[in-house]
Amino acid sequence: MSKIPLNTPVLDPRIKRVDLESTYGTTAIGENEHWISWEVFHQKKRGDQHVHVGIVHAPDAQLALLFAKEQFGRRLACVNLWVTKSSDIFSFSYDDEDIFDNATAPEKQYREASGFRVMEKINRYKKSKQKA
Amino acid sequence: MYGGGYIQEEKQEATSPIDDSQKLAEFEARIDRGEKIEPHDWMPADYRKQLIRMIEQHAHSEVIGALPEGTWITRAPGFRRKLALIAKVQDEIGHAHLLYSAAETLGKSREQMINDLLTGKSKYSNVFNYPAKTWADVTVIGFLIDAGAIVNQVANSKGSYGPYCRALERICYEESFHLKQGHDAFITLATGTKAQHDMLQDALNRWWKPIMHFHGPPDKISEHTAKLMRWKVKMATNDDMRNQFLDMYVPKILEIGITIPDPNLKKNEATGQWEFSDPDWDEFKRVINGDGPCNAERLAVRQYVEEHGKWVRTAMMNPNQKVVIPFA
């Protein structure tokens, strides 16, 4: 196996970019310097719902849309995007998720199509007619 | 790419924070039921810490991984290869954005993560500390390093943390193109002229060791690892990932007349495990700790970019804005 010599100085521009200013270790990035987060909603085709697909960082809504287009609109079908600040989203807490249990509770079948059985009744009626 | 095949561990603290035992039981029951954990759910401190480290290292790997390929855009052979490489490099940076956002939901800001990358505190996938000397190197990266990453990412996308899984789902979709274009370029060189074939063989010879390093050293069977696997943070051991990778890709290399520079590489049909020569884990350790052929260059480029883009970012910044953790 050929051995790659470690720490060999390489001047090939394909490997080492020339004359980078040696600022290594000096940059410190301040809070928010990469801006604030925006939630992105993607619409696949006209008539569909906008669906949450992720987050971009941007200083304002216009740039957030531009970044959202690059990130979430460059592959796959898309006709429209929305962005909204993450801080503008309000939601329930998952700690309270039991408040939704009712929605699928078996005792609420009276408001589901599947909660009503008509065929039995129809068949019973038809059978009684035949006998008569 | 480049789902950090290997997540650098930090030294374990002598005393782990004590977590509320009832909440911990509920948390573990949720994971056992196959449910996802979301950002605002209760989670053990160690789960949060390990996930931040893992997603952050993955994000850094995407950013740094774009550098060796980026330098080859202008030299890629032919218009179609250039277009594909531009698209791939853009995807990698996009993946970094997706991953930083997912990591941020756990409470570490993007700025903190990038600062930790620039100071060398955070790691990234070790393979990017090696140079891409020829077009064949880019081909080997595009095919085999991406393949190794996909093995890892597909496994992780079935993990327990919702935002990471969602980011990985999208990433894996784009990766399928990376892998295919890499495979296509690989076959083109392997089946081309003798010069092309030799160039590819030379590149693979140089990259084999980093490829074997990619999924990390053999796991110590520790309680820590067992816990992370129970929490579905880690989805398979490093050895299992490497074995799966060899299973899938060794035949694809050999079938087109390229050889692998390890006479001891063979599958033990009885155990289903691949056997191979020691890939020099000491070198792996040296390189990951900063002493590789390109470590300084990679960070210098990143540093340069942050430094020279600073005025634009600052000019557009609204000083009154506050950090808000992304929602989902």
C-alpha cells in the first residue's frame, strides 16, 4: 500500500489555495451574525397545501425567500414558498398531547362514517320482504 | 455526503448529570414504541449533548467536504461533469444548512458551532484532511466516500430525533444522485484508456486507508455505546457500518477490473464479516487531531471565507434581533 506522507508541504493549487491570508484562529463570529431563523413552507403544485419543510437563516423576509428558493426549491416540483419567523410560531406543548386523544376515541364513533352500519338493516329488510 | 462516518467522542465526565428517573422512563418508552423525539420534549442531558455533537460534526463534514471537490470544478473533464460537480457541491453546502438547523433545535446556535469549527474544537470527517490530487481522486470521493456516508445516513435517518431524521431524509434523496454520478465517473475511468485506468487505480490505492478509516475505529463495547444505541442516537456500531459498506461496494470495485490494495481483504463466509489488514489507527488518530496533510489548509479556507464575508453579514444584520431556536 502506498503511504501518504503526512504534512508534506503541497503547492499544487488543486490542493492548496495560494496566499490565503493567515488569519487562522482569529475570527470569532458574533451572535446572530448568521442571522435569525425562518420556517419555510413549500407548495408542490397549485391547489396543494403549503407544507413545512425546514429552516433558513436570513436577516429579512426577502432574503429568507431567496435562500428558501435555493434550499427547498432547486430540486423537486415547487410553485410557491412561504417563510415566517420561527419566533412567530405558536404551538401547543407535546406535554399536553392527551388533549387530542378525544379526536380518535372509540366512543366518538357516532361522528364517523364507519360508526354506522346500514347493510345489515337493508339485508334484514330485503329478507323479510322475500318471506312475505 | 458526508455523514461523518465517525463521531469523535469526548472524554466522559466523571459524574453524569442525574436525570429525573420517571421522565427518563417515559422518554425511553417513547423511543421503544418507535416514536420520534421533538425539540421541545424532555430529553436526558446526555442525549442532547451527544446529538448536538453528532449533528454538528456531520454539518461541518458537509462544509469541509465541499472544499476538495470545489477546487476541481474548473478542471472537471467536460461540461457535463462540471455541471454535475457544481450541483453536487451546492448540495453539500445545502446539507450543511439543513444539519446546522437541526442541531440548533437542541440549543447550540449556528454561530457557536462555526466558531468551534474554526478554532478546531469541533471535528469533521477525517477523510477531508487528505488531498484530492487528480480527477480520479474526486471520482473515488464521489463514489466511495459518498457510498460510505450513505450507509451511515440511511441508518441514522431511522434514529429517534425528529429534526435530524427529517433533514437526513432530504439529504439521502440528493445523495442518490451523488452516488450515481460518482459511480458513473468511476466506471468511465476504470473502463477507459490505460492511462485513465492507472490513474484511478493509483487514486484508490491512496484512498483505501482513509476509506477504511471512514466509519471509525472498532467500537469499545461500553455501557455508553449501549445507551446511545438504546436511545437510537447511534444506529449501528462502526464495525457493522464498515462491514455493510464492504459488502455492498467491494464487488462493484472488483467487477470493473480495479484491485484493492489489501491482500488480506476477504469475506469470512462463515461469520459474514470482512477481514482486512490493520488500517493504521494510529495514523487515523494523528490526522483527526490535526496532523494530517490538509487540516491546516481546510480550516484556513473556511477562516478566510468567514473573515471576508463578515462585512456583508454585518451590514445586513439587525442589531435588535434575538437568537430564537428554530421551531422544528
